[in-house]
Amino acid sequence: MYRINRVLRLLLPAALLAAAVSPVAAVPVLAGTMAPAGGGTTKEYTGTFHDGATYLIQVPAKWNGTLFLYSHGYVVPGSSNPATDVGDSITGGWMLSHGYALAGSSYATTGWAVQQALPDQIHTLNVFDKVAGTPTQTIAWGHSLGGMITAGLVQRYPTRFNAALPMCGVVAGGVATWNTALDSEFAFQQLIDPSVQVVNITNPGANVVSAYEAAVAAQKTPAGRARIALASALADTPGWFTPLSKEPAATDYKAQEANQYLWDTQVDFPFAFDLRAELEARAGGNPSWNTGVNYFKDLLKSADLKEVLAMYHAAGLSLDQDLATLAAAPRISADPSALSYLKKNIDYDGNLSVPVLTMHTVGDGLVVPENEQAYSAVVAKAGDSSMLRQIFVSRAGHCAFTPAETITAAKVLLRRLATGQWSAAPHSPSVLNAQAKALGPTYNVYPNGSGTEVATPPAFLHYTPAPYLRPHDKE
């Protein structure tokens, strides 16, 4: 979704940044070449739209007629915002060498740029038609916020696409995502740091520093750790953080909470306590609410319930009393016009006219895998479940896929287009892992956090995400 180290440099002062654990990249930075293998020349087209967005198009010499339109993730305001046409260069090299064209735009703005991204991506398709010819089939794909945009493109412009691959996508929709963030922020504010602003943030930089300092202090005490676990549970934050690490045991609640603390301080707090202000400025107010929310009932549904119970017991702290504090606290209402903006940018109606394959890591604490349950539920409500398939990867991290896993997912979707039906066998983890492994060592790699790519076996698995705690369908 963004580079975490960049976010920390932008949002945290040097003293606090030095105290943070070494951050990891949200989307892997992989070395490699974008040039097609086996000879041939890739034609590259770049340009700028009237709104300032730039585009990048690459067409291999032996183009097979299929175009993949890539939507990139969240870019922190103040960061560079180049046009991007693929998630990583190793995957891009494979795509070009196998005859697939790539395209994507920068979007006209950074931040929660859904409003700008949707038309800018369509403008990119229009330019592609002019410079390269109309594709025989067009597949939308993207990571994180780009996964949200990918799902939005096939909802809003269904006739322009033949299929979609949202990866680690914010597919619970905008309203649900920011409501869920508010729930976790609210618990943190009421139980750990009353000074932080959770909506209508007036000084984002100071606000995120306050939250960070309070979390650091809370992590030093049993009661503070229990309350961090509770706030994390209201967002279903997983207790697994580092991509190449072993997942903590199901009953290793201490390790799970320690990982949730890392998700908070290294990844989630900048969004919750700083970058929410960017969304509020766009929307013209606060689009989130927690009026009528029963946090006791939400906790009972949380994937982290057992951990919270154990942490409160270990701390000798009353969970009932803390839940009563949340229940009695003044609630927050959404600004109607801001809520309307967020619904448009974007919530989902579940209507699918093209095949959609989603992919998610199970240890994603920024865009939790429960997003996939929310999306599948709204698709089922619309009666289009036959058009949707979902696959999962057993790894911590946000968008922490190897090139082999990404290519394998793309091939599943291409097979669906070629045959006109989903085949049960290719979606089994054993088959997916075998196909990914067969791509060879060049593609079965992942960065280890220090810039070195290490051999990483494919990790598809059977997985059913827990229910999304605060769903919101397009109305």
C-alpha cells in the first residue's frame, strides 16, 4: 500500500523513528528487469493527462492481445507518485516475456485517491487503444488501495474489462474500512491515550506522535498490553507481523500481542491518527461513526477474542469494566456529506459481470483478510457468487506475495477466461503451490528486509476468514 519506512520518516520525528523496530516494505521491492526474455523489443508509451496524472504503457513485440491494467496502492502525500504498470519488476518481466501488455497510471493525486484513480485508469485504457490497438481482453489487477480500485473499476465500468484480480485489496469498501479503523482508534483513545483525536484531526503530525508515545508506554505494562490487544481485536489485527517469520502458535498470546503492537506502531497508526485527516479534507468532514455499536458483541465475533481474554486474565484486569467504559463513552456521528463522499469512493454492490479472483495473505494487519469475507458476502447477496473465487497465502505482511504466487494467480484467471468456467482442481492449495514452484527459483523469492531476495516457497492454503466486524454494503 505504501513504503512503511517512508511513512515513518514523514510522520514521526527522528527520536521516535530511531526507537521504532526496523520497518519492512508493505509491497516487496524485488530486483529484476522489465525487458522481455528471448529477444524482441518492448514499446513504451508515457504521457500526462489533463488532470496531471501520468501513464505508462508497455507492449511487447509479440503481444498476445491481452492487457493487464495495474492499479497501484496508497501513496502518502508528499511522496513521489510515478505511473506504475505492475507490482514488481520480476513479475513484470515474466508478463512481458509471455506476451502480455502492461499499463497503469499515477492517478492525479496522492492519498485516498479513489475518486481520481477510477477515471484516470479508464483514460489509460483509451490511450492504449489509440497507441497499441484495442486488446482482445483486458484484466484489471492491483494491490491494496489498488485492489480496491480494481474492484471498483469492474463495478463502475464493467464493459471495459474481461476479468479482475484484486490483491490484498480494501474490498470491504471505504465506509467499512474507516469505520473499523475508528473502532480500534476509539478503544485506544478511551483506554490508553485520551489526548488523541480519532476524527476531525486538527494536527495530524502531533496526533500520531501522541498515539505512538502512548503505545510505547502501554506496551511496557501487562494492563497496557491487554488494552492494545483489545483495540487490535476490534480491527481483527492478526498477531503475525514479519513476512518470513514463523507464525506464532495459536496459544502464544504474548507473541501475538507483540506483533499487533508492531502493526500499530509501524503501520496502522499513521493511517488511523494522521492520514485520516487527508481523507477528512477530501470528504469535507468525518465520514465515520460508532453510534449504536456494541463493542461487547463485536469482540465476541473477533478473530482475536481468545487472545484478549488471555491477556486480560494475565494482567489481572477487568475486561468487563473496560468494555463498560467503551459502552458509556460519548459516541461519534458521521458528517452526512462526508459519508456520501466515501460511499462513492467506494463501496461495493456485489454485482459481478466478469470473473473476479482475489488473493490475500492471512497475516495482513493493514488490510486484514476479513476484507475478503465482506466482499464475498456482498457478492453472494447480489447473487453473483459463481463469478468470484478467493485464494489465500500463509504469510505475514501486507501484499507479501512472491512473484511466483502472483503469476500463478494471474494464470488461474487467464484459464477461467479461456475455458469459461472455474475448475475446482486448480484452486486447491496443493495445485497452486505446485504451479508456483514450477516457475523456478527466479520467481519464488521474497526480500528479507535488508534488500536481499531469499528463496521462498509458495504458501497457498485453505483458509476461511472470520466475519468482517463492521460491514457496509453500497446502498
